[in-house]
Amino acid sequence: PPPPRGPPPPPPREGQPERSLPLIGSSGRVLGAAVRVGGSKGAATNPVFVSLGHRMSLETAVGIVTRTSTSARVPEPIRQADLRSREFLQPLGRQLPPPAQEP
């Protein structure tokens, strides 16, 4: 296969296990990364899939996900947006499926 294009995910910090794996398309292009996140209990079993953002490198996107994923698998800004949208829709009588429960 051709070598991956695009910046690789950031290397693990000293003394920490590898937490991300680049996702490489059939063209050899780096499309994103599978990132294991988790709080004090260690990395979650199921990874979070991170892709390049608009005007954002994969390294930056992986760093944001890693730093903002505290005790939940979902990064905290996404989790807060989901909770607040549910609060907003509740008085309107609209129902959303319950949020995914962490194991």
C-alpha cells in the first residue's frame, strides 16, 4: 500500500500507552484516527472515531478529543451539547432517544 498522507496522530506522552490508531483509506490517505479515551479507569474499550476538521489538523482534533474526554466516552463539549438540547426540547414535548449509557 502507498504510504499514508497527512499528519500522523500525536505520539503518546512519556509513560502512557498508545491511545490512537490512524485510519488509512484505500488510497493511502490518512482519513482520521480511532482514539481510546477514558477517565481514571483507563481507556474505553470502544474507540471514538476522529476525523480531520475544517482548517484543523488530525493531531489537533485528536488532542482536543483526548483532553476533553473525562469520565465519559463522549468528549465533554459534545456531551454537554446533547444534554442541553434535551433540556431545550423537553418543554416543547419533543422526545429524543435516551443518551447512550456508559458501561
